[in-house]
Amino acid sequence: MANISGQGRPGYNTQGSVGDIYVDTITNKSYELVYIYEITGFNGKRIEYDWDIVKSESGGGDIVITDEKLVSNPIVNGKINLTKDKYQITELNGNAEILLPEVNGFAEIHLFISVKGDFSLTFPNVKCQNDQVEVVSENLYEIIFTHTSEWFFGCIEYTAK
């Protein structure tokens, strides 16, 4: 883990390794690199970096540094069996159905899906942020499942422009 500094908040093109800490020398706020993703599209490939502000001892900020990891979750027999790990990633190339774990109380799962080639994706029958989620080949998706008293989800699409 490296310490990086610069003026201003780190952007999607501020390079580093997952777990690196970036300190904004203007505001003295700290950010952690939580995810690196490669986006492939018609204009080629690009790498983007996802930095989140680090929660301070006084309670400010968005996240707390933890030992959370991005867990690979392969498709087995046409199923993506989600675990209770907060961050999971899979590559979709074919048909798959997302299955949610049994939980009691609050849970949040971020499933990153890299889509390649022809595919079919079946979502769980739970409340959704949008009426319809259209998944397109060659894009990256972050599907955020949240459980309070029931499961619901939203979807973020990352595309190459």
C-alpha cells in the first residue's frame, strides 16, 4: 500500500493500486483506491480508478478502511451464487442467473459484471431501482443489492465513450 499526495480530489484517471491512500494537500482529506476496472468499447480500452474518501476518527467521510476485498465469483452451472462478501466480480459470457444469499438484517453486495459476447442474465425477483435493466455486451456493470427487511437493487453501467 502506497501513500500518494496531490492537489485536489483524485479523479478516475489518478493511478494507483487497490488499497493505496491519496492525500489531498489542499483539504488534507484522505482517499482510498477501492477498485480498478478496465473498460473496453468501440474506442479501445481504458482503465479507470475508483477512489473513496476515508472516514476520519471524527466521523466525517464516506468509508472506513477495512480488509474488504474484491472476490471473484465464477458462474457455475449457469448460476452466480452470491456470497455475503460485499464486493464480488464475475465475467458473463453465456447464460446466468443471479442467486442471493440468505441474510438476516442489513446487507449490501456490490456485484461487478464484465459482459462479453452473447449472453442472457436473469435477475432475482426483487424490487429494482429501474423498471428494466438493459445489460449490453462489452460494458461493465455494478449491481448493488441491499437487504433491509427485503432485497432490492440498483444498477450502474460503465461504458466506453
